Amino acid sequence: MTQLPNHPDGRREYEHLQRTRDEIDKATRETRALLHLADGEDASVKVDISSVDTEVDQQIALIRLDHLHKLELAAGQAYFAHLDFLPDGEKPETWYLGRWGVLGTNADPVVVDWRSPVANLYYSGQLGRVDYEAPDGRVAGELTLKRMLTVRDRELISLFDSGLVSQEAYLQDVLGSVSSDRLKEIVTTIQAEQNRVIRQTLNTNLMVQGIAGSGKTTVALHRIAYLLYARQDVLHPENMMILAPNPLFLSYISQLLPDLGVERVRQTTFADWCVKTAGKVFPKYRVSDRLEENLTIDSGERERRAVPVRRKGSLEMLNALDAYLEALPERVLPEDGLMMGPFEVIGRKELENMFLVQYSHYPVHRRAEELKKPVKRRVTALCDKLRERYEAMTQDRLNILLNTMPDGPERRGSATRLFAARDRRFEEIEQKKTEFLKQWPRLFVIPDPVELYLRFLEQWDRETYEATAGYAGGKVIRAEDLAPVLLICAAAYGIKAEPIKHIVVDECQDLSPFRLAVLKRYHPTATFTLVGDLHQGIHADEGIRTWESWTEPVFGGQGTLCEMKVSYRSTMEIMELAGKTAARYPIPGVSEGEPVLRHGEKPRMITVNTENERIGEIEKQVNGYLADGYHSIALIEKTRKQADALYKKLKDRLPVCLMKEGDSEYHGGVLILPASMVKGMEFDCVVLCDASAANFPDDEFHDRVLYVLLTRPLHRLTVLSRGPVTELLE
């Protein structure tokens, strides 16, 4: 016997759920039949799109596959909200909102997609007078019911009618749950502030300043799902790209878009985008964690190293490199015209006109290849003329021979020698032609991209050159070199950028103006959603310090800045501690965060005197968290060396896993991580293993790092200090 929720409408809502599930099941059977799938057959295995005959049929099959996927997802949770709305002067309307829209037999909406215009009534409206923007204009009326439902398969787990108190209770219940191993969708709990960001129009460059825990990443991914729904006339998943800071972060967010029914969106890092865009000509790239390096050196050395990195990320360098590359074709040209022996193939002026004017729309290497075609024709024509000349000379001498000598062995011998000389001349001509064309690469010498890069730096800024030559001399570049080297590859060899219409960049405060400008240049029709937090700008040597760094120089003033001020991740007690740290080095123009009203245990501040005490306390805290049912627990050390040492001491005492640079798979459990790996992640509980004054001196860099670490936990935070605690936490 089904247990119905204790609510006057419990039976009615349960019966409506059964009817809705029947509609979903019917639509699923019909779609499977169209795809020729038997019961139980896996569509992803059975249906091969590439085997479909025509492109139109392929698109139809792809649409049906997407529809089937969403129907199968909808079967697990048909909907999550019930709205009753009375439009002014119209009949009452009832809407059920779900993650995926479902149409009934008569194409009437059985379930309305959360991205539809009417869904704004759920996310932005309270009971009473409301309005929303529909395709035909603004609709105003009275929202008489806003009901939240928990549905699982055919079961109605819970329902309650929404007022301000019940909404907060529902949100706190969701936020208070234990985290999963992957970032989760938040369709049922999107807040008004987040909803405004998600539904910004496609034709704007959107910059989002969101404090830690405000849901920036989640909102950005939901925005992708929304845009694909709202602008399906012009936008497809293949036209969208997500840039994440590292492969591990991509693993962490990997399931969210599929959970929203979105597939085939490209997810990559800036480095991988550069490699794929440039192809084989792109040099080797050394993955180096500059943040890890900065955490192991003093402030003076850190600033010294930061100077050339900051220059490489500047628009000043971009402009200087553009000017340098503009002159590259002229530097590649031979000083004189092209000669084959004593014969001129192309004069200098004509060569300049062809290479610098006619072929100016090609990269330099392609110009040389294009020029080779007419040159080869001219050389061939020249050789033909020479052969004709020698043939005519041979014929003249043969006529003289025939007229001056009697027939006999002597005349025949002379004629044979005459033809042999002609044939040798022909061979010499062919050899000259072959030698001329073989030397072609030496005529247009294009240095490899790294060599060109070093030549530019040496000419532009000596200090930056010296900081780069030590490692780039081995033809290997670092993260800060990616954007300028891509620019060089484009000018010298050409690149192939995919047709992207919208780009989402996460942790964008670490993106230099140079990098953003390069992305914009090679995707000129794309708009951007950039989400980040200047308080978490721990890559300040390359990233930005103000949003204005992009607005005018890169976007030409065509950018909208939104703020997300409410933190939903951590409890009020944790955010209070983190907020004090952030306020120590405030950022002009950036508002302080506001934690959502969710209380929890106060952060534990524990000072120890010895290493044995510290290890014992870490073990105690972890065992306590595990006993309380928490799943993901992060033990964060400042540096990689400290994390490695901690793992050796704990591996036989706790079920710990050591995360390393280059890891591309994220798993829950008890993790040991260095500070350089945790940005963008969240965990049930965090133990900050040593926040001592010696480990975290009082400066802006360490303050930003500490703020990031303090804002990782959802529920519990322990801060250990071996010796006096850092002044950043006083």
C-alpha cells in the first residue's frame, strides 16, 4: 500500500503523478519503436548514427535519441513543482515543472521544462501578484499556489505548499544533505539571484562576480542548458565550449550537464584548446603548477617571478606581438628575386606583390606553399623554352652536318655525339629545375614557434626574455606562454578554430586579458559567460584584479557584470570565519558575501605543539566525521611536499587517498590535497592541517589562498595550527 504524504491534496497529487508517468511511458515506447529498439535494448549501443544514410535522417535519429534520453530521465523524477496561476482576464492555468518537458498525446505540455518562461514564477515569484516574460509579451496575474514535490519513479515522497518559511526550510534541507562525488544539478533550488544569471540573453558577454559557495560553476552549467533550450533555433551543444582550470575539475563537473539532459558540449582546458586549435605545429607544453611554486617561496621571490608572467598576460604584449608578426612575412622573403641560375623566375617587386599583397590573407607558411604553384609553372615554362632552344640549336647543327659531310661512319658518329650533347643539356635542365624546387624550404625559412617567440621577447623586453629562455630554449613552454605561442602558430602556420557560439569560462579571475582576447579573436562571433571571484584570485600574477580589465579592452564595453552575493555552500559559522579573512585585504567595488541562513557546528580551532599531536588530532577529526556519516573529507596541506609527507604518516591509520597534479578523475572519500588543487571543489568536511603563522604569513597572497581553503566545506571545518595560529585568522 502506497504511503501518501500527510496533506489534503496528497491523493490528488498521487493520482496526477500516475497519469503523468503513464504519458511518459507511452511516449518512451513510441520513441523506442521509431528507433527500432526492442524492450531492454540500450539505445547508446544499438543505434549507430553514422550508419544512417542521409544527413537529414541522421539529424532526425539524433533528435529522437535525445528525446528518448530525456524521457528516460523524466521517468525517474517526472516533476518537482506544481503552480496554479490566474492570468489577468484569462482562465486559471496549472503547470507542473520538471527537469525535462513532456508533451502529451495532443502536444499539450504534461510537464513544463524548468527553462521555460513560465518557470520564472517558481524561481522568482512569491504567492500573489506576479508576472513573467512570455514569447508574446509580458504576462501578469495572480500566483495562487506554489507547491514543491519530491517524486521518485511512481512514488510521491513529499509535498508542501510554499511560503517564505517553507522555501527556506526546503533549501536548508537540500543544502544540509551530504555531498556526492560530483557536482549536482540544482534545478529544484535555483534562487532568484541565480535565476537572473542563468536567464541572461545569449547576445551579451556576461561576467559574474560570485563569492565562494554562491554556485558560480553550477549556475554557469545550468545557463548552458537554459540557452540550448531558449535559443535552440541558433544554438546546438556542439556550438558551446566550457573552459575549466584543469582536468580534475572537468571530472568533478562531468555529470552535471548529462543530468540536465545536455550532451556533446565541449569541455576542455585552455591548454588543450590551444593544442587542438594549432595542431601538430604547437610545441610541447610542460604542466607546471605555478601556485604550488608560489606557496614554497618568499614574497620577494614570488613578486620577482610574477613580473614576466604578468607581462605575458597583458594586452600590451598582445599588441606588440601583433606588430611583430605583421612584419614576419617581409622578414621571411628572400632579399632578391627568385633566380634559377642566370635566369630570373620572379623579380623582387613582383615577389613582394604576390607574397605581401595577393596572399596576405594566408599565414606565412601557406603563402610560401601558394607561391610555389605559380613559381613551379614559371620554372616549368622556362625549362621548356630552354629545351626548345637546345632542340633548335641541335637541329641547326644537324642540318649543317648533313650538308657539309658525306654519308658515312664519320657523319653518323658526329650526329650521335650531337644528340648525346642535346640529351645531356636536357638532363642538366631537369636537374636545375629539381634543385631549384628542392631548395624552396630554404628560400622561405620560418623559424619554429618557440624560436619566433624567443626572438620576439628578446626584441620586446629583455627581462621577460631572460626569464623565458632558460626553459624555452629546450622547445618546451609553460602555461603563461600558451596564448602568445598560439598567436605565433596562427600567423606562421594557420590554425583551425571550431565554430563556437558561446564560451563558458570557470575560475575566470585567473584568466589573463591576453588569453581572453585570443579566445575572442579566434571565436569572433561567440559570446562569453565568465564566472569567478576576485577574492579567490590566487593567480594574481597572470589573472585580473578588476573586471574592468576586460570590459573595455577586450569586449569594447559590451559586457554585463552581475554579482552573486549569497553563499549557499557553507554554514553561517564557517562563512563568518572566512568573511573575516577576506575583509583583511578587501577588494574595492566587490561586495562582502552573505551566507544563507543555515547553521552548523562552529569551526574548531585547535593548536598543537608537536607533529605527533597534529597527526593524532587529524586522525581524531576524520574518524569523528566518518562516524557522523560524512562522505567526502578533505585534508588540506599548504604544499605538495607537506601533503606527501602527511600521506605517508596516515596511510596505515586512515582510509586516505593522495590526490596528485595531473589526476583527471575525482573520487570522494578521505582525500589529502595540497592547497593548489582545491579551488572550485567542495567537500562535506575539511581539515586545514596547519594554519600556523609560519605556514601562512600575513600578506595578501596567503590571505587569498586561506580564504579559498576555508570556503571548501559544506558542513564541518577544523583548523589545526602547529604553534601560533596565523594572524590572518586572529
